[in-house]
Amino acid sequence: MDSTLGTCPLFAGIGEADLRRLLGCLSAVQKRFEKNGFIFRAGDKADSVGIVLSGAIHVLREDFWGNRSILARVESGGLFGEAFACAGVKNLPVSVATVEEAEILLMNCKRILTACPSFRDFHTALIYNLTRILAEKNVMLTRKLEHVTQRTTREKLLSYLSERAKLTGGNAFDIPFNRQELADYLSVDRSAMSAELSRMKDEGLLRYQRSHFELFNDAR
């Protein structure tokens, strides 16, 4: 069993030996995807829950003209697809693509939610864990909404960077996005965002090198 599964929040409280048997009940299938490969595409059936065993993925929304917005980044141990599958959405409104080469475990959502006689207690634990994960992701989406609803590119950047500083507990930190990904996440134009970052750097509000940032107390 992949060691990542032992730390995955979905399987909290379930021992390794029991988890090995439970994965068969969940019709779990492990797959490898290349960098920039699509795990799901918008329009696919929304009946699977995925766990990132290694690598990282982006949950994406693209409009008719191909403009892309990053809704979430999921790294090793994280889940994706669970909200749409549990909500009974027929077809996915989003795509899921790898940021780098990734190992993914896919499970049938109905198998998670439907208790079988052999694993009834474990399914109760799964449903409890899944409910908690959905609640935590709702909080994360609320935080993102706070960033993207700011009026200007500068305000969006400061809102996001301030949150990252608080999460890491210091004014120097790395972010999980490159420039284009950050622009897609904040729903801003990349050129305009880069220009704003340069102005903020010149004003002494922050320093940055690639994905590493340092904020200063007078940033506002």
C-alpha cells in the first residue's frame, strides 16, 4: 500500500490491514499520468473520487474561448472530484490536470457512500471523514473568493500573499504557483499582474524571486 494513503484524511482511523481490504470494496484503481495530462475533462461523468498519491494537480475551469482559471491545487494526500460526485452532478463542469508527473488513486463514489456488510463500520468512518473534508474545502473556497472579489490586481495579490504569510507563520514563504498559474488562480491578466508586482517591489512592499516572496510590514 502506498504510504500516502495512511496519512490521507479520507482514511483517518482505519488501520493499514483493514485499508488494504477496503480498497478492493471501493473499486480503487491506481494510475500514472504524465505532466500536463488530463485526469478528467469537463463533460466526463462525475462518479469518481481521486486521491493524489504523488505529484500535484490543478482543478481547472475553461470558458468557450479557452481562457483558464485555476480553482484549486491539490497535492500529495489530497482529494479531488468528491464534491461533484457526492452532489450527484451528472457531468463534470471542470477539468483536472496534472502539474507534474503524478500517481492517482481513483475510487467509485457510490462505493464510498454505500455500506457493504463486510465493511459497514469502515464506511461510517469514510462518510464522516468525507463530510469533514468537504467542509474544509468549503472554507478554502471561501478564502479564494475573498481574493478574487477584491477590486484591483494589487488588492487581489496582497489578499492572497497575506493569507500565505499567515499560513506559514512568517513574512517569507513560497507559493505553489508560477506566474501564469498565479494569474489564473486570481483571475487576472498575467502581464498586468507582473507589472503590479514590479511596482510593489519598487515601492518596498515586497521582494520576490520566482515563487519565493517576502512581505514587509508597511504593505497595504
